[in-house]
Amino acid sequence: MTELRRLGRTDIKVPPIALGTMTWGEQNSEAEGHAQLDYALDRGINFIDTAESYSIPPRAETQGSTERIIGSWLKARGNRDKVILATKVAGRNNNSYLRPEGTPQLDRKNIHYAIDQSLKRLQTDYVDLYQLHSPDRSLPLFAASGTTFKPKSNSDTHEIPIEETLDALADLVKQGKVRHVGVSNETAWGTGRFVHAADSNAALPRVASIQNAYNLLNRTFEIGLAEIAHREDVGLLAYSPLAQGFLTGKYRDGARPEKARLTLFDRGQRYQKPGVAEAVEAYLALAAEHGLDPAQFAIAFVASRPFVTSAIIGATTLEQLKTDIDSLDLTITPELEDAIDAIHQLHSNPAP
């Protein structure tokens, strides 16, 4: 029986692994997406994560395709009650094709439009977890422009207040379209503000989760957010536990396997920084020393953290999916933990 963990302070319990879906509609066909869903559900992985902007890389031509694939599966199987479904509304970005009237923002008009479109594609009348894909503030997201916070003047940007965003989400909860809400790519300050706003006003929904990158190459979540996640019951849904595949070793020594994401799209800049290759080699050597599959080793580490609710895995083949789910059978022993921390001391967060 797969261990279940409580999602925030809700009555929902989820497995320690969630099925990520962002390749469906780009690298994966509808049939392949359905096969992954069937296999995952058979293995007890009933937590599915998607977003209105998927598939990845984001393009107008494929936008919403992942939700449509999940929706056709739900309709064909008639099993909506057997899955916990999470999707995301896009925050401020340059993908104007997401909205009929300009740039997405996290205001009432945009949020209401986005959820209705997502529900149509998903062929359901509600989602269990509705997440804000990114903050409606000027921040260095996805390490594209470094990680240093550089505030802009009020004249440079118009931010939607957090309370206004939560008030719009409260509408969706009242309407039954959304059960619970979460944040993604958020900071310690932002997460604290969301929690405080809801705790100060019972009419506003309390965030149940935060979906940020977390893996052996990027443990920055531990610095400020882990304590918030623990004390405020805002569990981490950790994406990129394999660091976009770098921790499997498939890209070592500059290799570019056919059909791999980095080979196809050249979107791995976050993990092509000074110090990453050395850290990857150290972790691969540690896995080999203990006779462990490197992918299972990396996922098991993430899933074993006390502040992690689920590690979000993504696969383009059923073989990869089986390997990733089998990480549930791996235990991070105290000896292994000490060895991981020793490497971390030498190679701390090369890919924040």
C-alpha cells in the first residue's frame, strides 16, 4: 500500500509521488498519455499535475493540449472520483495567447476565464487543487536571469495584490469549481503573505501547497521555505526531482540522447551552469557505490524530505515511469544521508 500524505490542512491525502504531465501533446501522444495514466493509477499514483500552459515548451499551437489529453482519459475511463487533479493558472508572463485580451494576470477576470477553459479541456466540473503558476510580481523566476532579487519601481510594474487574487480564488471555491488552492514558483515572503492573508480573513482560502523546483542540485527551498512549509502546513510539491534529467546521467560528458528534452528544445540552461557537472558526477558515483539506480536515488531523496508532500515525476516512456515509481521502494538510510550531505557541502546548489 502506497503511503499517503495530507495535502496541507485539507482532507485530501496524496501519494509521495505525483504524475507530472507537461510532455503530453509535445513529446508524448494522447495514447501515450493515457497509457501513463493507466499505469500510474494501477500503481497507486492517483495525483495528477498539469497546467493551462502545458505542453512544454509553451507554444500557442500546443497550449492546453495536456489538459485535453487528461480530459479525454477521464471521459473514456469514467474515473474522475479516483484521481486527485491539480492544474495551474498562469501568472504574469509574455504568453498573450493564453488570454483573449492581452497578458495574463492573477486578477479576478483572468482567473475566472482560466478555470473555465481548464475545466472544459479536462472534461470535469472541478479540480482538487488550483495553483498559481507563478507570482504576479517582478521576480527572477526559473533562474533565467539569476537569482538575485532586484525590485522595480511602482512605475515599472502593476502587481495584483495577493488579497485580490485570493478573493478571486474564493469565488471558485464557493462555486465548487475548485476544492483547494496552492502556489508555485513562490518565495518565502510570498508564501508567508498568502498564509497570513487567509489566516487574517476566514473568507479567503488558505494555500495548501507550494510547487517549486527541488532536487540534489537545487536545495535552496531548505534555506527559507522549508520551515514555512513545515510550520504552516504548506507542503512542497517538488518539481524537477531529476533536475530535468541531468541527475540520471544521460547528459554527462555533453551527451545529447535522441528525443531527450534538452536535445529537442535546448531548454536546460538552469542545469548547464558552472559546478553542475562536478556535482552530478559526485551523486552518480554515490548511487553506483550503493548499487542504486541514479533516477530512483534522486527521487527517493526528494520524497524523503519531511517538508515534501509529493515529488512530481515526468516520463516520456512507460519504462521511465516504472523506474521512477519504483523509487518508492528505496530508503534513504542515515549512511546515505550523511554521504549526500557531504557532497552538498562541496557542491551546494549549483543550479538554483
